[in-house]
Amino acid sequence: MTAIRTEGLYKIFGRRADEALRKLSDGASREDAVALGTTPAVIDVTFEVKPGEIFVVMGLSGSGKSTLIRMLNGLLTPTAGHVYVGGEDVAALEAGALRALRRDQMSMVFQHFALLPHRTVLENAAYPLKVRGVPTTERAEKAKAALEMVGLAGWDDRLPQQLSGGMKQRVGLARALAAETDIMLMDEAFSALDPLIRREMQDQLLELQHRLNKTIVFITHDLNEAMRLGDRIAMMRAGRVVQVGTAETILREPANDYVAQFVQDVDRARVLTASAVMEPAEAASPGNGQPTVPADALLIDVLPLSGQSTLPVSVLGDGGRQLGVIHRETLLRAMSAPAEIRQGEGGEVSHG
């Protein structure tokens, strides 16, 4: 089952878009299409987003990620290909059905907040419910609950100009939550915030996701943000998706030199888990005094334990079953040289 599915998606701007599409479909390069006076923003993109997943689309400026997200909710019409939401082809929907899709199934959080300046915090958070025709009392209750979720209880009567940038973004997030849609699209939602507030918003999003289990498509140009938030990541370059996988997969098995160079400076200790670097265990259960960690523990948390004992760290699965061990030398090598990571039993990372 999928929440969102794209198939062979193209978006080409320019009067000769159809000609450029034919060339690209026949194997021509993006430069060949540009030479026709067109701008191929998205080229042959296919992926699936699972229900309850944070799916991050990562890429530098101009890679096509913002164009892509605007095709997911029908703000842009594909030149070719399909976007399916809940089994419906978005591009095939009539205007009324498309409005209903955006109103009832998808909500969007923008980079620059998009708050209505003359409406209060509560009115901004409640606005999608007003559009939907929800009675005044009910929409106020839902908006208050959403504002409380994002830490803005008591700010109902303030105007946007009275808020900091981080607080404005929280209102935008509350507005999306109040809409109670299953899918949230977040386009560079935290990019306008300073680093400290950005980190706080990431923490809050992860906490809310743990409670609400939304399907989230999150656009970012920040690799560390992508690695921190994404259940899976789609990496884009020049309109194409060059790799889709978990953060561990992309770090350990980059699809090409571009991806490898892109991720070379990532702090692997904060991304890789114990299961990714463990080696086969020689015993069925940990020995006395042997430090233990769960399989999903990050290496940053394993490192201090590995220095407290001469024994290797034992990696445990469900029910305390020993899956493998991590020797300190392997741990240090894994954090500095991804090509030398050794894969232990049970350490396979899904490509999804």
C-alpha cells in the first residue's frame, strides 16, 4: 500500500516542451533539452511514499525538488507521467475534485510561513477548517489543540507580526495539523530559520510524527536535516532522482560518485546504527560485564560504551537476543571510512 506514487514524472518548461520530452525519453541529455530553449525541471521520476513515512526529497538549488512537490498536489501539471494519491491520478482530476484533494487529504507547510497578516494566530491555524465549512466553535477547538501541540498555547490572539520566525513557522505547522489531513507536504519548511530554532523545529516534527503518524514529504537542501528526519531519502540532481534509500543505505552504498561526494562530510556517528557495523557474535548471549546496546542505537551512543570495557559491545534485538558485537576498532573505522564498514548478521539495510 502506498500513500503517494509517481510514475515516469516529467515537468518541462518552455514552448518546445513536447519536443524536449521526446528527446529525453529517447535518452538525450538534459543539456540537449536545454538547447531547445526549454527547462527540464523534473525528469523521469518514479518513487513511492509509504503511509506514515517521512519521505525526504533532498537536492541542491535547481535540482527540481520544489517543482516535484508542487506536482504532488496538482499546483503544477506534469508534462508527462502520473502522480497517484490514494489511487487517484492527480493530473486527471477535475478542478473541484482537485480542490477537495488539497482540502481534505493534503496540507502544505511553506518556507516563508504564508500566514495571513491581519488574522490572529488562532484564525490562521483554523483557516483550512474555515475553508472546509467547519462550524466556528469546532474549528476553534481544533486550532487550539493544534497550537498546543506546537507549543503555542496562549498565543491565540496575537498577530503574525508579533511573533518570531520560529513561532510563525509553528503557526504554519499548527495550521497543517489542524486540517487533520493524512498527508503533509513541507517545502523547505525550516530553511528560513536560524540553526538553533531549526533544530528545535526538527525535534518537534519528530515528536509530533511519533504521536500522529502522518505521511510527510519533506523538501530540503540540507543533507544533515535530510539524514536526521527521513525514514527514506530521495536524492535529486539536475531534475533526476539519483538514489532512494535510508540514510544508512545512502551513506554505505552511494549510487554514484555524485552521491558519494555529497555525503562524504556527514557525521556518520549520528546516522549509522549499531546493526549497520556489527560483526557476528561468538556467543549466544552477552558475557558478564559486556556492554549492550539495542540494534537501532546510533554510533555516537555506542562509542562511550566501547571505551568502558575490554569486551566488545553486544548488539541486542527483540527480547534481548544477541544479534552481533561491535569491536572498538570496527566502530572507529566505520565512523571515518564508510567503504570499510563490515556488515554483520542482521545488518542488512532495506532499500525500501
